[in-house]
Amino acid sequence: MATFEDFQKIDIRVGKIIEVKDFEEARSPSYKVKIDFGELGIKVSSAQITKLYSKKDLLNRQIVAVVNFPPTSKL
């Protein structure tokens, strides 16, 4: 079980999606998104939300993300 001390280590930030593309290499239908986190810079991530949102719906939307997880794959 996670402790309160574990939770305090998580860095959660608000960012703005600045680019959305189809993630053709993904095993499941996904988007590749670029997110501007201001002073932290631009981060790239993926999201399996193609059935819920169009690319147009996501562009310029603010999101909340954990920014200090280690990378899991190359995007």
C-alpha cells in the first residue's frame, strides 16, 4: 500500500496540449501528444483515448499529469 510519504514524492503539474498526432507504432489505437509544462519544458506522452476524444478536442486543452515518472518507452 502506498504511504503518504510516497504520495509526497509525486510531482503533479498542469500542462497544455500543443500537438496531437496519431501514434501509428502503438499496439492499441493511441495519440502521441506534446504537452507544454511551462518552466519544465515540453514533454511527449501517449494516450489511449482515441474513442473518447478527437485530436481537435484535445488541442489546447489543459491537463494534469505526473511529470517525474521515469520513461517507459521511446516516443
